[in-house]
Amino acid sequence: MDAVPEAMPAAMSPTGSPGASTVVAIGTRKGLWLASSPDRRNWEVRGPEFAMTEVPSLAFDARSGTPRLLAGVRSEWWGTNVAISDDLGRTWQEPEQAAIAFPEDTGASLERIWQLAPDSADRPGVVWAGCEPISVFRSEDGGKHFELVRGLWDHPHRTQWGAGYGGPAAHTVLPSPSDDSVHVAISSGGVYRSDDRGRSWGAFNTGIIADFMPEKYPEFGQCVHKVARDAGNPQRLYAQNHGGVYRSDDAGGQWLSIADGLPADFGFVMLAHPTRPDTIWTIPLGSAGERNPPQGRPAVYRSTDAGGSWERFDAGLPAYDFNAVLRDAAYVDDADPAGIYFGTRGGEVYASADEGESFHLVAANLPDVLCVRAVAA
């Protein structure tokens, strides 16, 4: 499929079977696009919303039945806020007072919302936000108002956390579906876990390397790029690190390397199948100094045995592409078979309707893609 020279591809006629459509939200450096498809192969794209506004975080919250789209938007003029749409991006609510703001006593101001994460179905109003400067906020009204999670902000390690290449960020928030634990990944601080819904936190980085530090295996300070949770075992986690790909079978207590079989152990993406245990995807990059697909040949790697072995897939992808995929510019939906979506720093977005075995172009020539999310609607 050839890319069109406009900011989005021409509309395509659907050829799939009738049923629910898939909607993909695409956050970029300069606005938000929305793509829809009846078959996850042929796409119609509209946008941009929030033109000239950075959209680094998105979430579809379908716990109430009708999907709510939350967007973390960042304007150089108006600051950072959470915009909400209950009609798949056709209209938006954006509070006059910022949904996320630091208490006055912190002396901090919000720079960017890196992650929006709805909690489990039995906590229907709870939404988490991971932010820059490094912090986590929690909403109990579906994302309209957030409160700072003081337990993490007041943690004694905070003053020693560094800034990743993209900035100091709490970029991953993983509330457990089975208990009161929450995991957060920080660039650069590592993985932290709370067992009491955020009141207290501990570092859980044993086995993860920090090869840019004098001590290679410190208690904290690792630049963990992304963490995902296994569908069948909530205690099993997967991490893509700044060098290293890992699995933990005890909720982060110990991390083991699962990088054997990959062409490189650097990257940003880690996805876990939402319903099938032991199935994960990553998109390797050549190295920290390069940040391109190995040999310029983009591919998605899938494991169906919890990282014991890996299989390479590139059908439908360009033979050569030297653009990286960022940590939240990839997503897996909960259809059967699962759909895989990712966008590149070159502005191309791809979708797979067969769990990554083949891909179709969704959009081309967009700005730098920062975040991709999908929902059945």
C-alpha cells in the first residue's frame, strides 16, 4: 500500500464482515488523529484534533460500556490538561481549571502527562496518571479531577531519580486486577511497587541492569522503558529496559533476562496479550546510541512462552525504515485474534489483525507519533 502525500491516507472502502468497528486514537507532537475500520485492515482517518498541541498520552475507558477517550494534551501556550470525549473524539470537554495540578506546598508544576491508565472494572471511576516531573496522580471520577499520590512524591528516593533522555517521567502505571498493588516505572528511577493503593512504595529492581551507572545493579536508578502484566498471572511482569528485556514471576521481586533470541535488547515497547497468558510483543532497536530498527529493517517480535523464545514478523512493513517506535506508540487490543498497532517517529501507523503476523498501513505522513490506543466501538 502506497502512502499518500497528504497528512492522512485517502478513505478506503470496507471489505470485512459486519460487526463492531475498531477505533484507533493516534497522539502526535502536533495533534490527535482518529482512525476507524470494520475489519482492522481498511481505514478511514480524520483529524487533527488539538492542532499544534502535543498529545503524549491517551486512554480508552470502556468500563461503563460506552468508550470514553481521555487525552493528555500539552500546549506551549495553555499548559497541560486532560481532555475527555464521550463520542470518540467528535466533541471534547476540557476543564477550565487543570484536571492535574501539584499542591502548592510541592513547589512543582505539571510539565507533561505521560500515561493515563483506567483501573480495573471493580473500581469504575478510578484513573491513574503518570506525569513529569516524576509523579503519579489518581482520579476517582473518571478522569475529571486528580489528586497527587503523596506516598510516591514523598518517597526518600525521589530526589535521586534522574531524567531519561525524554525527560523525568513516571511513564507506566499498572494497577493490579487482583489485589491492591500498583506498579510504576520511572525514567530514570526503575520499577516501584505499592501494595496499599499508593500510600507506600518500595523499589523492585533486583536483576535489572543500569549499565550507565558505576554500580550496574543498584537498588534503584534503572531506566526501565516499559512494563506490562501477564494476562494469566498478575504476579508475572515483563519489562523492556534501557538495555535488557526481562520477566518477573513474583511481582517484581526478581527480574530474569528473556533477551535471548532478539536481535537487540534495547527498545521502548513491551506489550502483553490481554487474554492469553505468556504472549508478549516487543519492537527492538539497534542500540541506545542508534535508536533505529536493527539494520534499518523494522519488525515486531512475539513470544508465546513468556520470553523463552521469539519469532520475527515483518509482513506488510517497509523493507527499510530508520524510525523508532516510542514506548506508548504501540498497543494491543482485546479482540480475538488480538490486534497490534504501532506508530513511528516518521509518522506512519500500522495495524495487524492477526496478532502481529501481518500489518496494514493505517496512516502516513503524520507528525512524530507519541501514543496509540484502540477500542471496539
